[in-house]
Amino acid sequence: MNISKLHRLSAFFVATFAAIHIANHLASLASISAHLKFMEAARILYRAPFTEGALLVCVTFQGASGLWLVFAGWKQRRGAVAWIQAASGFYLALFLLIHLGAVLFGRAVLGLDTNFFYAAAGMHAPPFQYFFVPYYYVAVVALFLHVGCAIYWSGPVAFRGQTLTVGVAALGGVVASTLLVMSLAGNIQSFEIPQKYLSTYGR
């Protein structure tokens, strides 16, 4: 089995977790307590030792193999969908590796619960919001686009001229990303970030 096939195989596992993770963050639209309750329930599954270990391996492999595939197929890539897939995959690969490192650092070194407040703290510690708003926004849009491209390529060849799948994915990504960023920024409902999270930004 080559890297491309392994990449697609691990993508299913990573995408399943990402869907749960985004749903968890979107639960904050109802309330922060709803987010935390969702997270507690979901963690029973994805923080089980075997599941978490497999997830860490898959996320690391997904990011590294994604970067390799982007550069390995550079000269063979043709058409808008192929380039959208490459661009979204490149950003996702970088995001996965950075985000995984940040979460592990927060848990192991800082001793923090990497929950909603850990993700939102940077939005409330100027000037770090100028990094975190596009960081999260582009990541969610890129995820939707990348999945949309994968669905596009897996469909019948006769229908590949129809880029509706990619367009719908882009729209879904923009909506989800806008809501997620607004929630983290406190534009949906007000909340107070605990000091232990703000202190990581020197606040």
C-alpha cells in the first residue's frame, strides 16, 4: 500500500474526529456549558488510550504525508479542483501539526485542560487575535474544501465536470468557520476567560 492510499485511509479516521471536534465547538453556540458537556461525553471515546494513541499517529501521519503528496504531485496536477485540493491539503497539514503540538504542550507542559477556553484565549489577548482568527477560520474552510474535493474525485468520472460538490463544501466551510470564530471571539455570547489561560499570553 503506497503513501497515497495510506493517506486516504487515515483521512477517514482524522475526518471523523474533526467532525466531532467541530460539532463540539459549534455546541458553544447554545452555551459554553453545552460545549463542555459535549466535550466530556466525546472524550470518553477519543481519549481512551488506544483511540487517542491511534488518533495521534494518524494526525501526525496525515500532516506529514499531506505535505509530501502536495510537493510530490506538483508537476502532475491539472485543473482547478486539483489545485484547490492541494492548497487546502497544504494548509491542513501545517495546521494539524501545529495544532497537535499546541494541544500536547498545553496538556503536558502547561497542565491546562485544552477545552473551549484554551482555544478561545488567544482571541482575547491582543494582539494575538490577528493570528488566531485567520488561523482557525482558514483551517475549517480548508477542511470542508478538502473533503469536498475528495468526494468530487471519488464520484463517477461522468460527473466530474460538475463542481457543485466543491462549491457546497466551500459554502458549508464558510458558514461553519464564521460561526466557530464568532463563538470563540465572544461575538455570540459573552464569557470570561479564566486567568490561567490568559496568562499563557502574558496577560
